[in-house]
Amino acid sequence: MVGKGLRVLRQAIREEPGPFAIGVAGAVLHSLVTIASSYVLGAIVARIAVPAIQEGRVRAGAIALAVAAILGVSALKVSGMIARRLGAGAMQFRLQASYRRRVTRRYLRLPLSWHHKQSTGGLLSNANADVEAVWFPIAPFPFAVGTLVMLVVAGVALFVTDWAMALVGLAVFPLVFALNVIYSRRMSPRVTHVQQLRADVSTIAHESFDGALVVKTMGRESEETERFAGKADELRDGLIKVGRIRGAFDPIIDSLPNIGTLAVLVVGTWRMSTGAADIETVTSVVFLFTVLAFPIRAIGWVLGELPRSVVGWERVTKVLNATGDMEYGPRQTEGRGTPATLEFRDVDYTYPDGSEVLHGVNLEIPAGRTVALVGPTGSGKSTIASLATRLVDPDDGRVLLDGNDVRELTHGALAENIALVQQVPFVFDDTIRGNITLAREAVDGDDDVWTALRTAQADAFVSKLGDQLDTEVGERGHSLSGGQRQRITLARALAGAPRLLVLDDATSAVDPRVESAILGALKKSENPASVLVVAYRRATIALADEVVYLEHGKVIATGTHLELLDSVPGYANLVTAYEREEAERAREGAFIEVEDTEEEEVSA
């Protein structure tokens, strides 16, 4: 464990050599001045204090010289301390910030299949608690390195001053390192367990916050509280076990230098009685051991934090070394401002658990056309939407955008040409404007924002808000209704003028009349786009130029809505069932908006 910890510290030095050098330089200055102060103090005691006691009078000049010497030494020590702390602080916080960015960037580059295997709490813990744990020993690290210099110089000085007292005092150092080996072996598994428990607690807390509505409506507050309390108690118990070991280790480390100092006093007194040492020598040696107590503690702090650091490093590097990146090609696309063509050729896709979703799928979305995907639950509709936007890649076959395999396009080309709007809308804790523009250069001012809002049938309710585009919507858009959030996310996609728009049941929370108005506005938009829509409503399906019917991951039939009604019994039964469900939702008032009526919005 110590070897692994030292390798982590070596990595820190490689990445932040400048702050480390400043911190170590300050620590070395502090250490050398501390050693020098022992001889200054010995000289003051032997040459000023003792003669003053013996003579019964104090010389003003001698006192002034002693004060000047002490102040000079103190000023140098303070300078070294400031440099040490600044260097250590800059090194620690820069490393933490750097690795938080690295972990976050890695999250964004890893595929959805990797994220589906991770818990949200674990991901939060990796980017926060684990990164902090990795670089926690950096705070005392430059000081510990500087004190190693102090120990070497002090050891030499001790042997030069009095070898017998030096041998007695320095015998404590092997004990320090032996104790640390025992400590690391006992601490490592407990720290590993605690770091995992931190992630578990974060996961439960995140689920509770996200599922607050479910918890309250189902009356599960007490059960959820107990679930969180149980895991929090486990974390508490784990931290107490870690604290017990630290509580036993730290006092022993602190007491060893004191034991060494007592031993030196005993030996020094004996040597004075035999005439082998004088008062100045004994005072200097004892003071040296007194000031060495703190360096030993500093080294103990670093060694004591290494198990936690190593565990954090292993958890962070597990993310940084995760594989599965989606490689992008060098190709760009042409035809900006015109609708795109999307084509699936013999596409197969299987979930990571081995269950097949799509098999031999062939379909085409011609430029400027609206194609509806219809099929029962589990037929592969959302998977097709993910493949179209390259959230995942097919196991076999090709997905083509304007004849180009999407795997050969640059990441920027995909983002500029294709936009996905999912059923569950995500709204940032920002203004309406901020949620729609996302600081994209392609969105040219408020005119583009209002155009997108009009197409998404959202301009009416936004114009009635007190601050309009500057209205803060709160976390996840809690101040908006479900239908309003869906329209904001649709406007966000439209603001970038995509050539292909993929709607994965993206208007399920709005009134069917508003949905029809949205689809109609898309066809009349200044920036027309091809549209692939995962559809459930009969009215929506009927507006599509072509319908693709799926069952069990295969394309069963394609044609217009009326053609499939007449020729495909499974399709007719499914659409009829959708229609009955839609009527039931309408009767229950599922589409009633809070701020204004849908009739006003459609007319607007």
C-alpha cells in the first residue's frame, strides 16, 4: 500500500512540478531555520541565561542580541511556512480541479452502454469524494519532503554534536515506519469499504430526490427514510472503524518523539555528570528532538492518508481507463439548410445483456418527409431513434446520413445535422433563453429563439411569463408543466436548424391538437427538416407521409396510415388501442395546462 501511495504522489509531482517546488523550497527553508534555531537557543541559554543567573544581573546588550536573533529566525521560519502552504495548497487544488475535469470529460465520451451499468451516486462520488481522497495527502506532502531534509541534516548535526544521545534518540524512527506498515494493512480494506458506502449513500439520496413525487404520492416517506438511514448508519459505522484505527495510530506516532526526547534527557544528564557533555550541548540536542517531533508527525500524516489516497486513485483511474469510446470519422456533410436523407441497411442491434432488439432492419426517411415509427412496447422504436442519432452503433449493418455512414462523420457534423427530442424532457436550471440556445454559435440571437418557440407552439405561454425569455425555470424546469417542458426541449432542438429531427414520443404530454399544430409548423418551417417520429397517437400517425410498423425488432410493413389499417391487422389493433388510451387520458384531464388553455396556444 505504501508503494502504491508513493507512486500516486510521484504522479502528483509530475503533473504539478512548479507548486511542488515552491512548497518544498519553503518547507526546506523552514526546516533548516528550525535546526539553526536549536543552536541559537542553546547559545542563548549557555551564554546569556546561565551567566545571568550565576552573576545575578542581566546585560541589556546581550538581551537585545538574543531578541534580534530570535526575531530573525522567526521571520525566516514564517517566510518558509508561507511558501510551503501556498505551494501545497496550489498543488492540491489544481490537481483536484484537473482530475474532476478529466473524470467529467471521460463520462461524456463513454457510451450509454457504460453509463447504464453505473449508479448515479457512484458517478458523483468518483468526480467528487474519490478525487478529493486521491489528493488529500498533498496538503502535508511538501512539508513532509522538507522535513526529510530536516531529518537528514538534524541527524548529521546530532551525531556531530553528541553521537551517544543521537543514537538513543534516532532509535524511534524505525518504529515509526514499522507502525505505518501495520496501520496501512489494517486501514486499506476499511477505507475501500467507506468509499463505496459514500457512493451508495449518494445513489440513494439522488434516487430519493428524483423520485420525490413517487415517494410522496405512494406514501413511502418512512420506508425511503429508513432505506437512507440504514445506508447512512453503515457509512457512520465504517467511518467510526476508520476513526478508531486513526485514534490508536496518531497518539502512538505523536508519543514516539516525546519518548525519544525523554531518553535523550536521561542520557544527556548522565553524560553531563561524567563531563562528556556540557549544558549547551544537551540543550541543543534536546531542542533538536523537540522540533523533530512535528516533522515526524507530518510524515505520519502523509503515510496515514496514503491508504485512502490509493483507494480513491483506483476508483478514479477505473473511470479514466474505461473503454468503449465511440470513434468518429473525418467526414463532413453538405446540404446545410436542406432536409437530410436517413437510411437503415440490414441493421442488427443487441443489448449488452445479449437480448436481440433489432434484426435486419431496412427503412428510409427521404429528404423532407415525415416518417412515423409504430409498434408495440419492446419492438425497437427507441433503439432506432438512438441509432439514428448515433447514441449507439449497430452490431451489424449501416446507418447512412445522405449516403454517409454515420460512423465516418465527425462529432460536429452529427450534432449540426441531427437533433433528438426524447419523451422525458430535460430542462436545465437556467432561463428559457439559456435552455434553448445552450450557448451555441448557430443560434443567432433572440429572433432565432422566438422562431423556434413558435414552431414548437411554445411562444404563447413564454410571452405570458413575467420575464419572458429571461424567466428562470428552476431545477429540471419544475416551474413548467410537463407539456411546456416538452415544447421547450423541442424548441431547443429546432433552434439549431437540424436537417433531421428525431422525435421519440416527444409530444406525449401535450394536447393532440397542439401536437398536430407542431407537426404542421415543422413542415412550413423556414429550415425544413426530415422527421422521424416515434408515434402513438392516431392523429399524429395520420399526419406522417409514411408509417413503418415494427414487431419484435423487425419491419413488418411500410405505407400510409390508411394502407396499413386495411392490410395489417396487428397495426390496426395497436392503433385502436392507442386511440382508446388517448381518449381515456383526455377524459382524465391529462393535457390541461396550468398557465393557459391549449385553444389559446393553438390559435396563437
